[in-house]
Amino acid sequence: MIAKAIDKINKESMKQEPLSFKIGDSVRVHVKIKEGDKERVQVFAGTVIASDGGKAATATFTVRRISFGVGVEKVFPVNSPFIEKVEVERSAKIRRAKLYYLRELTGKKARLRQA
């Protein structure tokens, strides 16, 4: 009984169209930010280094970028109502499921081969 209720809630919270990007893509994530009574859209651009959860309601993806010489990672829920859209800037040819090795690389060594 409880499992059916959880499945119903998960189906209602799922987005209708799946996000069309894969690991290794450079993306621009448009996120709604609420400050007081105002709402605006902020863009976070970077490389998708991980995706967890598959197609479940709790699925997430991690985007990494270098900001002022410091690596910044954000984890976004795929089905979040705060994600307005995800734009793919370019795709890369990768051979790993998770790109955690990019955390130790900087500069030209951190570039991924174009697909």
C-alpha cells in the first residue's frame, strides 16, 4: 500500500520529457533562484561529470566548472521544478561512466576530446 503511494508521488513529480545530455557534455543549466519575493534565472555552465539514479524520480547529475581557479561542483536533481532548461554546448568522446578524474586535472589536461 505504501509502495503504491510512493510510486504515485514519484510519477507525478517526474518531468514529461527526459533531459537530452550525457556524461562529458559541456552544458548550461538554467536554474530559477528565489531571492525574497523576486525570482530570476541563473546559469551554471560546466561539464557533466556524473549522473546517478537513472530514470528514477530521485535521479541527479553533477556539473563541474572552474571558477577563479577553484573547482566548483553542483548536483542538480533531474526532476527539479527549479531547472528551467539544460543547453548542450558541445559533446565529448569519453570512455568512463564517471569523470571524477577531472577533479585532479587543470588547464589543458582537463580538456575532453570532441565527439
